[in-house]
Amino acid sequence: MTVPTLRFDALLLPGIDRASGHARRWLHDLLGEHPALGDASLCMCELIANALRYTESGQDGQIQVEVGHSEKVVRVTVIDDGGAETVPHLARVEEMTEGGRGLIVVAFLAASWGVERRGEGHAVWFEVHARAESEAH
């Protein structure tokens, strides 16, 4: 679904554990009281955690976060430095030991999501929609 974007912003983060917290604060400052902020923040943090854990981004690399948003839709893309053994995918139950649930959370909360090749790495994106007032309660 293509929705007119009212605003686009990007953030480049060092591949360190504190990256998720910094990105979460940045997203909150960017979106303010947007009704999709909670879902967008959780999904973004899951994707950042995956980039840190499974790619060279977490080994002194970087993570880029891109956000496009309108009143009703937030689209976030997390771009890693590459080096992952596999393409980001939904984990099977037997793969889920200590981790492996990040993209399952994203798939559940997002209206849509996907993976694209970006340079040496991957760009994992999702869109979340503002829920109607009756759905939020």
C-alpha cells in the first residue's frame, strides 16, 4: 500500500547495545503522539536487535533507520551492514530457543513487512497503521 508520506527522516546508529534505546527516543521525538508509535517502536527495536545479533552491524558496524510517516501510517526500514548467514525470515518453532521471535512480533503487529537487499546488507521494513479509537481500547 502506498500512502503519501508527509515526512521522511533517517538516523545512523553505531552497532552497540544502546542503539535500540537511542532509536526509541528518536522515534518518540519524531512521531510525538502518533497513534501507531507503540507498535512502530516495538517493531523497530526488534529489527535493530536482529541487526545487532545476526549481522556485522553488531561487530563495530552501523545500523541505519529510515522512517516515513503520515497521519495514518508509519513505515520503518532498518538497514544492516550485511554478513548474516541467512536472509531475515520468520523463524520456525524448532529454531526458537532463546531468541528468534523478533520477526514474528513484527509480522503480528505490522500491516505489512518485507526484506530487500541494500548494498552488502538487508533492509527490513514494516508498515504499521494507526488504529481506530475503538480498536485501541
